[in-house]
Amino acid sequence: MTSERERAAAPTGNVALVTGASRGVGRGIALGLLTGGFRVYGSGRSINEADLPREIRRLRCDHLRDDETARVFETIRSECGSLDLLVNCAWGGYEKMVESGAFTWPAPFWDQPPHRWTGMMDAGVRAAFMCSAHAARMMTPQHFGVIVNISFWSAQRHLGNTIYGIAKAATDKMTSDMALELKPFAVPVISLYPGLVRTEAVLAAAKSGAFDLSTSESPEFIGRVINALFHDPNLMARTGQVLVAAAVARELGVLDIDGSSPPVLTLADLGLEG
């Protein structure tokens, strides 16, 4: 069995898979891990058109299709023999937020379009479950590996719409229960909350004044935090927990790409307290 200290001393070149790496947070995580010395695989439906360096191995995959998901892991097993880090970031929940000129994202649950459930629960939660199952089959025999599920504050309070809350709460519960079952194999599982991330969509919305970017994080920042967590000798003590990326960064001395230290947002900052 690999000890936590041995995990921290593992050489660079650990193999990582980031799902949903075509754009947004997933793309930033893939870039951050590449900078951290990982051998990075990125999956996604539009991954072949993504703005990613050639060092990142692109695996086109629609994670709604189990056969395509299985092929991703078969490829990694064939090329590397093992997988050390899985980051579940695939997510279709932010697609089609405006339909026929109407902003349907905040609509009450009875007026939500059915595709939003598919985008969040199937392309998000179910995809993370299936990928984690494949990853666990590779990680448990070696007693080594880390699974990170990207989640958000909507698991704690109503934010945006009901399906959003259901999906993120399910992600956090999935993290907790997977961690319990994987603990005997020394494979930690965590849920990680980003803050306001300067994704392509957020930057576009900021031009209209929708967002104040003064407290925002670069997409690569989350990858830096995950890299630090992976090499944290006390990582197993965190398994099953919900972690806020900015808080972890301050604890482990992680800075954003511009040298800044993003603030730790709270429920009150998000207008969700109470």
C-alpha cells in the first residue's frame, strides 16, 4: 500500500484525466495540471477544436455515451498503464441558457426545459459517476490515485434554479459515499468549489456589467489548487470533504497565474446566507 508520504514524493509525470476540458474551468484545470508536471489527458465533445497545447492528449468523448467514456479509459490504460488523477468537470448545464429570446436559467422548476436535467444530471452527475467507476478500477489495485469532483455552492443554498442545486448536492453526496468505499484503498475523493472563474462565458458577460471580476479566479488557478492537493501529504485526511479552492490555496501557498491570492468567498458574499 502506498503511504501518504510516498504519494507526496511521487515523481512528476503522474497521469491525469480532466473531463470537459474543451473550455471553461475544465480547460483551465488541464492547463494548470500540465504546468504542474502532469501527463494530461483531456476529454470532451469539442476537444479537437479546443485551444490547448499539443502536450495535452485530446480524447474526443461525449460522456453521455458510456461506450465513448469506456474508450477514454481504455486508451489511457493502453498508453500509460495507470491513472493517478481524475478531475470530473464535464458539465452541460450552462448550455442553452437563453432560448427563443428568453433567459430560462432562473425559471421555476415547473418551467425548466427538460434538456437542463440532461445537461446537469446526465452529462454532469452521471458522467462523473461512470468516470469515477472506471478510474476506481484502475486506482484500487495500485492503492494510489485521487478523484476530484468539481461542484459549487448551489449544493448548500438555492442558486439559479432547482436542478442546479440538485446536481451539485448529488455531486457532494457522491463524493462523500465514494470516499467511504475507496478509503481502504488509499484513494481520496473530494468535492472542490471554485469561486468566480474568468471563463469565456463569464468574460463575455462581464462586458455588459453582469460580473465584477475584482474577486475572480483564472481557470488555471483551479488546476494549481488540484496539483497542490494531489501532493499534499495529508490528503487522505480530507477525503469525502467539500473544499473551497481559494481556502485550500491560502493554506497550501498557491497563487493565481498573476501572483494574486483570490479571496475566499462565503455564502454571504454570494447572497446565499440564511
